[in-house]
Amino acid sequence: MLLADHAAEWHAGADTAAVADTAERDRRVWRRQMFAAIVFILVAVGIQMVHSASLTSGPSRTASAFIGKHLCHVVLGGIGGFAVSLISADLLRQHAGLMFRLLVLLLVVVLIPGVGSRVNGAQRWLRVSGFSFQPSELGRIVLPVMALAIVHNLRESTGFRLRTLARTILPLVIVLPLVAVEPDLGATVFLGTGYLLALFIGGWPMRYFVVCLTMLVPAAGSLMILRPYQWQRITGFAAAWQDLSLAPWQVRQSLLSLGSGGFLGTGVGGGWQKLSYLPEARTDFVFAVIGEELGLVGTGAICGLWIALFLTGRAALSHLPRESFAWMLGTTLLLQLMLQAMANIAVVTALVPPKGVPHPFLSYGGTNLLMSMISAGLIIGLSR
């Protein structure tokens, strides 16, 4: 009788544990589904606003041409995001070096005259069969993977020592000059920030960050000297806060777009600033179009979606050990998406100097949209 009671208790405990495990698995699946649903909503809003902003974006191009190409990018991004969600964290870490070499090769190839496409004085794109690809965007994923692979290997071998400093920052020293000479200061800053963010999340000692920042300050200053128009952007930004009439044209039109939308906006398709007044309405300044056509309610909803994306992403990754490669990479990619969205909103609202920063999932643009959706796919896959 006593043995029977013990057996019953054991089975009851086993059943309880099984129910708890099932409930935990269900919660994890629900978090991933919520994260994917928010990404889907942002992409859907982006499709609508790109279509609206492209209605009169150029006299020789129709809105259907832009929205058709954007939909192709969305499909490719969806396929790419699903494919990378099946890749394990160990596989990414093991092939970090190969991915980095491929990135460097593409950055070198795009600078070759006659191979890379030059637009408005910048040589950043590779064009194949009507589609363009910006290799520097690939660095948003490759550089954090490389940084965390180095940190992970150092943890397992020598640890964080002064003699490993050069090896740790070498990928940054190689990539950033190649991007800067395109020239693309915004991508240079963003890639450097993403790499250092990955090192910070990976537990790299703070004393080494001080050394890196000491080296980066004069490098940033030299870029301003070599590219005077960058300094003009800063002075124009400062002027915007003193006299709006002295602000750069993009800043003025962006603020006018946001202000004219009021609380509820003019309605989808009813905005006027996109009619050749607001530059880059469907790309870098699509958030201003949202402000005019959907008003404060629309822009507030977008901000709310980004907060929800961040919280659900964190929740999806929360069961992973903090020292695991999967948690560190997933968190870095999630923060990168958030930082890019915040930077775009800051540029549109004149909180920072104007610079081409696409809005993830919302802006028109193939490579940026593709990398954003692949980042989301990696976060979902890593959270498994």
C-alpha cells in the first residue's frame, strides 16, 4: 500500500512537471508569435505608406512601379527571414570568419570603378538585373556575429587581456574605412556602434571601451575635415533651433509635414508635402509622411509598436542564459533595430543632424528592408 502511494505521488509530480513544461513551451511560442505579428504589422504599414508617398514621387515613374518593387523586397525579406530562423547559433558562430571575409570582399568589389554603381557622388551599390544591393548593410548582421564570436572564443581560451585588444577591434579597423570612403558616414557610425554594442553585451571590459573611444574621436574629427558637407549639416541643424528659415530644406519640410498632420492627420493619400516638397518621402522621411497623413495618433501608434516589439523580443529571448551566444546576438540585433528606428525618428523630428537613416520595416529600400527582416528572423530563430 505504501509503495502504491509513493508511486501515485511520483506520477502526480511527473504529470505536474510535464504540464509546467508544456505551459512554458506555449508561452515561448506565444512570445515568438507576438514578435512576428508586430513585425508583420510594421511591414504592412510600410507597404501602405510607401505606396502613398510614391504617388507623385517623380514625373517619369508611377506609384505602381515603386510599390511593385517594394513588394518584391518584402517577399524576398520574408523568405530570407524564414530561412535564417532555421539556422542555429552554433552554426553562426562557427562560420563568423567566413561571413566576415565575404563582407570585406563585397565592400572592396563595390569600390571598383565600373563595378559599383555611383549615385549622387556615392559608390555604395551593386546592381544585378534591376535590383541593387548595398554591401555595407550586410555588416549590420555580420559585424555583431563576428564581435560575439571573438568574445565567446576569448572567454573559452585566454580571457580578456590587453594583448587581445588588437585582435578584437581588427574587424572594425578593416570594415569602417571601406564604408567611409564610399562615402557613407551614417553607415560607418551605425556599424561601429553595432560592433561596440555587441562587445558591451558580450561582457568586454569597460577599460577597453575607453581606449577605443579615445581612438575614434580623432578619426571622427578627420572625417568632418575631409567632408565639409558633414560639418554643414551640423551647422544647419543648430540653425534650425534658432531660426527655422535657416534650417536645411529637408528639416523644414519634415517639420512642416509633422505639424500639418495635427492630431488625426489628413488621411492616407491626402498629404501635400510629398508632392515634390519633402525630399526622400518614401525612404528616409516616410515617418514624416505618416505624421502628415495619420497625425499624432499614427506616429504615436508606430512608437507604441516599436516599444511592443522590443518588449516581446526581450521576452522571447529571456529564457536563454545571459552568457550564451544566442542571447547576446539576439539582444544585439534587437537593440540595433530599435536604435535605427529611434535615429530615423530623431532625424525626422530635427532632434539630431540630418542624415540618411531608413526606418526599419517602413522605408522603401531593398537592402535595408531585407536586412531588417533577416534580423527579425534571426531573433525568432535564436529565441528557440
